[in-house]
Amino acid sequence: MGLVGEVLLLPFAPVRGSAWVIGQVLNEAERLYYDPATVRAELAALEEQLTSGEIDEEEFDRREDELLDRLEIGLARPAPEK
């Protein structure tokens, strides 16, 4: 983009910057949500809730299925770049 284009788009710089920040926050939230270590910790906590009687078998099965789906997606995702 040339100098004229940059000058014309200058009023939109805050919007473009905000969109970039929102994208970065979304990427990090998604990374944490699908992180296999996080999902495994949640599975362990879920099993503890079942054994302590906080939740019943039906609730355990429903939430376990959701967590296993997340784990499968997390394991299939490419490793993050460092």
C-alpha cells in the first residue's frame, strides 16, 4: 500500500489495531481451551467430582464427552509456534 493509501486509512488505525488485539486474545483463549494438559486436568477434576458425589453419572458422562471432544481437537491441532 502506498503513502496515499496509508494516509487515507490513518483514521481507521485504531480499529485495525483493536481488531489485531482481539484476534490475539481469541487465539490465546482458543489455545488454552484446546490445550491437552488443560483438558486432562479438567478430566481429573471431573472424575474427582464424580467420586465425591458432587455430580451424578449422567452429568459425568455428558461433560466427559465434551472434554474428550476438546482433547481430540487439541491433539489434532498443529503445535504452536514459539
